[in-house]
Amino acid sequence: MFEYNNISITWTGHAGFKIIYENKKVYIDPYKLSKKHEHVSDADIVLVTHNHFDHLSIEDLKNITNEKTVIVSAQECLSQLKALNVKESIGIDPRDSVKVEDLKIETVPAYNVDKEFHPKNDKKIGFIVEFGNDRLYHIGDSDVIPEMKDTNPTIALVPVSGTYVMTAEEASKAINELINPKIAIPMHYGTIVGNKKDAIRFSELVTVCKTEILESE
């Protein structure tokens, strides 16, 4: 777990996070959650970046959602989310925003530039959530793209595994040259592709901010 101001960030593995802010519980891309998250049904908000199985997992969503949960997702996820008994599922395009539970949620495009796993036309997304005066940017599954510039996050959650997303070297370039947060947290490794060496390499190459390598919980 990592804490910054009033924000508590738990890496749940792969690209998944649980964030607690002023008693609000926000999950992002929960996948293969540990037993501590089974049947907790405590999510106020869930954010889903795209429809791949390791980001949109109905089994995991059933463990954390309840009838008051609001889900915000890429449009392509909505048909699968109908299987859940939640208050509302909101589909959203890149470069849009919505307010849920007094939290402003913005979207940023997320796509590949030299591979076909995440085509730009699919409108997969990353999320920026405003927690008070701090902005948290979950990049989603993406390569280095110009839309990362001017996102102005305090905290960036950054994919580093390569293959489907940025390599550690590419991710560090995105942080150093485009995103420039105060804190960068590597993710998207250790489950399907990539390992902790990618996170360490990323941390070594980032020069503009502090990095935090979290342990999966």
C-alpha cells in the first residue's frame, strides 16, 4: 500500500488498483483479486479501461460490487457489464469526463502505435481521477502517445511489461518527456507478461519524479 496525502493506493495485481479517498473506495481494472477481496462488495466506483479479459473480469467485479456501485468504462465494455447488479454502468469515450460521487473522472485515449492489440479506433481509455487537489492517471494499456502530454497528474500508474503495452524503457520516456508526475507507480507485470525486473528497470530510468514499486495485495 502507498499513501499520498489522503489517498491510499493498493496494487491488486496486473493493472488493478484499489484506491481509498475520504471513505470512497475506487477500483480500477480488478483482475485475479486475492482472497482478501473475495465477497467484499465494497466498491463505490469501478473504472474499466477496456474489454480485454485481464481488465474486464466479471468474476472479479461480482466480488467487489453491490447495488450502489457505479461503473465507468470504455463504451466497448457495456454489453458485458449488463451481467452485474449495480446502480449504473456509464460508457464513456476518450477525451470526455463525468462526475461520480463528487469525484471528477476524465478519460485519455489509450492505444498502440506499432502493434495491433489496442487499436486507436476501439476507443479504449485511461482514466484521470481528481482526489481533492491531486490527479491520479491510470494510463491503461497504451504505448507512448502524444495525448499523454498535458495530463498534469500528481500520480501516474504506468504499464511497463512490454508486448501489449510500453516497455520499461518506453514507459520511462513517457514519464520523463510527457507526463512528468510527482510519483510514478509501475504496473501491468507479474501476471501475464513481464516481471518485477521491468518495474525495477523503469524505476532506474525515471529521472523527473519519485517512483514507488508496490507489492501486490
